[in-house]
Amino acid sequence: MVDREWSLAELAAAYAYPRPAPGGRQPWLRANMVSTLDGAAQHDGRSQPISCAADMRIFGTLRALADVVIVGAETVRQEGYRPARARAEFAEAREAAGQGPAPAIAVVSASLDLDYTLPLFTSPSVPTLILTGAAAAPDRIAAAEKAGARVVIAGDGVGVDPVRAVQALAELGHIRLLTEGGPRLLGQLVAAGVLDELCLTISPMLTAGDAQRIAGGPSVAVPERFELVSLLEEDGFLFGRYRRR
């Protein structure tokens, strides 16, 4: 066996979305998260310190395969989220799949308390989406739309209904869905039963402390079993791909 760096083309093939059924537009939601050996999803509030170069290559590949990236508002604030960028290495494959040059970012926010001076809103290659509830404050919706974001209603109350969110994105033509968390959002997606796949990086680090796990919130009544689809390794980091049974 020879250690080598996987090419972007090989990673794209390894992480390809399932082929849609003939004539079907069924969305597929995958999550991409990183965790330390002792279960921490962050260190000092950010995931970058527990990541690595290989993890970031997979991160970029998963984005390049997606129609839209779903992220919680708190993660946008903590991680300083930027728009997804068009990458020349994936341009031909995205065009062949009927996708635009880069995925849209969809921010889940009940309050719409967001900084619209961030590049995520001032310079995206495609308009940033904001998923919110029907009871969101009208002035906040107006401010978001004035900043160039597209507001999508995905819930009857203040918050977002995960099932409605997935359906709403599919209706916009986004069927290859990727979420990058954070833990609160991932917990809501798990509890709602809409997560189809988890791409999980196990970082060979121990952090102790009280950092969040990759998914938070109320527990599900019955733990849901996922099956291991693939497992890659580089420099002690494990990159697992799990699908709903």
C-alpha cells in the first residue's frame, strides 16, 4: 500500500450523490461535520482548529457537488462564513449536471439578525438564501431582501420546519443538499428525520472542555441506525461516509 493524496476527481467520485430516479427530483440531504476523539465539534467556538488539509479538500469537494449549502445563523456568525466560490476544477462536471458555477448558501434564521455587510451577502456568485418562518418580523425580511438575499418561508411560526425547508429548496431546483451545521441545526435535521447521509471527519485530537457535539438539542425517541458506506484515512484523520439504512 502506498500513501498518496487523493485527487479532486477521485474525491468527487467517492462522494458522488445518488443518481436521481428517472424523472425524479427527490432531494438528498447530507451533512459534513468534524469531531475530535472525545466528541468535540469545535475548539474555542470554531471547527477549523480540529480540521486538517485533507478535511478541507473534502469540504471543498462536497461543496462543489452540492446545489445548496444549508447553514445555521450562529455558525455564519462564529465561522465568518463566506460565499461558496466557483472552482475551475469542477466547472465541467457542474455544467454537465445542470448546476451553476457554485452552490448557493442557505442560512437558517428565525430572527434574521444577520450582518448584511458580510461578503456572504455583498458579493455572492449566486444570491444567498435565508430560510425563515412565516412569523418572521416583516422589517427584518425587508432588510434581508434589500441586501440582496432571497427570503424563503419554510415554517408556519417564527422558526424553520426542517421538512418544509428541504421541500422548499427542492422546489427551487436544489436537490443535492449539503449542511455544514452547526450542531443545533444538525440536531433539528436529525430529529425531523430528513438527514440522508453524514460525512464525518474524526480528528485524532483530544480537547476536553465543554464543546458541543456535532448534533445538539432534544434526543430522538429511537436512535436511528446509519450504515458505513466508505472510510478514508490520511495522517490519522478518518473520513467516514454514513447513509440512512
